[in-house]
Amino acid sequence: MKYDQEYHFVRRPKDQDSLPSLTPDVDTEDRQFRFMAQPTGSPPLVFFNGARDFQRKHNIPSVKKVPDILFDGANMVIRSHIREALSAQNVQNLHMHPAVYIHDDGKRHEDYWYMTFTERFDCWDRNNSNYEKKDPPIRLGGSEFFSVYDYSLNSDLLDKTPLKQRLLFDMGGAINGYIVCHESISHLFRQDGKSGAELTLISDY
């Protein structure tokens, strides 16, 4: 509970249906880019708006200005200036690979980078969080993943972890895990509400 107002979930805004929903093209989809760092010098990851048919069907207009942050599920694609700021922080377990987004009008946006966390940081408190205890957790790769409804962070674990090692991370141990950022770098993702991302305090989730 000590840290619940210092950290934010970084998510796709719920109330902005016109935003793109990233879908990889045929050359990208088999590259395991969501969990593995891509080899240096390998081709960019290429995405298009997989929600376009749904948006057309429901008369949802395409965004005219593509935002600086786009989402592939809980994972993010960020513009180069955000990538440069994050690179200066030396974020642990974060790899960023060139990405291209092809918008609904066919225009290629080539100044994006895909964020891949090769390890997750399981730091939510099992005693103070509200999660599904009746059903057994999902087990993948030797780790357990729970359905978490309300989060509280493990103060003892965060006390022992230097801030530089927990500025930005992918929440582990949760089926509905999101990328989490510390308040000191939250401005990189917020950008006065115009970034294409929504930040939610852990305590408000």
C-alpha cells in the first residue's frame, strides 16, 4: 500500500474507440516479438489497424492524427522521442525494436519502436490485493498467473529493489498484467492526455 500512489498502469484508453488496435502483418506475426528481443539489424515489425472493419461497421471515424503511443494488447509501440527518453533511463529487461504502423489511409509511419519486456516483475501483494483465490492459477513457463481485480504493491519487495530497477516494468503474476511506470517518468506517457495512452494509479484501478 505504501507505493500504490507512486505507480501507474499505462493502458489503451477505454473510451476512445477510434484509436487503432495494432495487428501484425503476415511477416511479423510469427516473430515472437511480444516476449523475445528481436535480433539487432532485423527488419522492423509491421502493424496495421486490426479494428478498422469494426470501426467502419459502427461508423467510427479513423483518427486523423496518429498518436505517439499505440497498443498491441497491453504492449506498446512508441514514437522515437519517447524511446530516446526511455533509453536514457536504462530500463531493465526492456528491448525496443523498430516498428512501422500502416494507417487506415495507407500511410506508413516509420518512427515507432515496439517495447518488449523479456522478464516480468511480479510485485503485487497477495495479502492486500483482491484476486481470484477459488480457481487455480494459470501456469505458464514455471510461473503462476492470477485474475487480479484490485492491486496493491508489495512494499517489502519494492523497498529492497532500487528505483532504477523498477521505474518501468511489465506486471508479472497476473493474467491482466499491464505495463507499470513510476510517477517520475509518467509524463513521458501522459503528454497532457494527448499521447494515446491512459494512466491509472494502482490505488485507483
